[in-house]
Amino acid sequence: MIYIVDFDHTLCNTTALKKALQESVREFGVDDNIFSSTYQKTVEAIPDEYDYDISRHAEIISKVTSGNPSEIKSRLVSIISRMDEFLFKDTLSFLNWLKEHGKIVILTWGNPKWQQTKIENGSLKKLADQCIFTGKKKSTLKLNFPEPGQNWVFINDNPKEIKRMMDLFPSSIHLRIKRPEGKKFDPEIDQINIPTFVDLGKLRRYLTENIIKMPHRSVVAT
């Protein structure tokens, strides 16, 4: 089996990471609104790229605060160098277990350079057989794995991305992580009829009973 696992809000507590990034530069006068607006300007700075860059963000912050760009960048980098602290507590144990039962692919959407930076500054890269960093457009995604699509298991938190993956890869298995501390979605897009789990421990039990022990059994919603 190939397990294709999302990163943000599935393996990584991205909400806590962003909060830590903001707190690291608060002394320069960066409040919630400034951090949010400058972050958005950073990812939109280059048309059609939609990617976050620490150096660019530091420059943008410095223009609206008292901070020096190099000092701001240093604070932001200090947070990224501690990426393992922002993985959910069940992430590494789950991936170590999952690696015994198939290949692990970490698949991320948007911000490809930023996602690569986050993953390469932690332990996940050593556990993954492959990391795929995509651009903003998901409709062009092609996965050329040697195994047939019915042996692919997608694990994600985002209902929009899950629905898109279900359209692109209908013969694969699709599972959702919906952590209490994860990203919140509007009710009209939050409903999706697939097996859903609040943490990786519960997902592990489900995989053991429904896929690993019985790989040809149909997956039903829970």
C-alpha cells in the first residue's frame, strides 16, 4: 500500500506554528492583524506563485514596524529550526508504525518552497519515502506510482482537497483527520461522507482492522 498523507493540520499543528512565528516577532510591534496582513502580502507577492518566503516576510514586516529585516528573519528562522515541536504528539509514532505496512508519501498543497522548508527542518523527511510539494493548482496533479490506484490511501484534513482527490483518484481510499485543534471550515463544505478520525491513534486502529488485516475489504464511512 501507498499512504499519501497531508502535512498541515494532519501531521503538523500549523495553527500553533503560525502563533509561534507571530510571537517571535511581537516585540517589533507585530500584532495579530499585522502578522496576518503581512503574511498574506508575502504569499501573494509573486503573481501565480503563491508561496511563503521568510526573507520576503521579514522585509514586508520591517516596512510597517520598528523591526530590522535581518533581526526579524532571525527570529522567524529560530522557530522553523524547531519544527518537530509543532508536530502533533501522535505524528512520529504513527508514521514509524505506518512505515512497517507500506510506503509513505507526504503530499502538500500550495506554498511548495515553504512546505519543503518546514518538512526539511524536522524528522518527517527521514520517515517519508517521498515528499511531493505542489503548487496552488490541484487539478493538474498526477501521481505516477507503480502500484494501482486501489492500493493508494489518502489521509487529509481539508474537505475541499479530499473531494478533489476523490474526483482525481476515485478507485483509491480516502480518509479524513478532523482534529479538535485543526483548521476550521465553513459548515457548507465541512460535510463529507468518508471515515473521519479525531487523531492518528484512532486512524491507526481503523487501518489495522480495515485495510492492513483485510486489504481487499471495502471502506465504509463511519
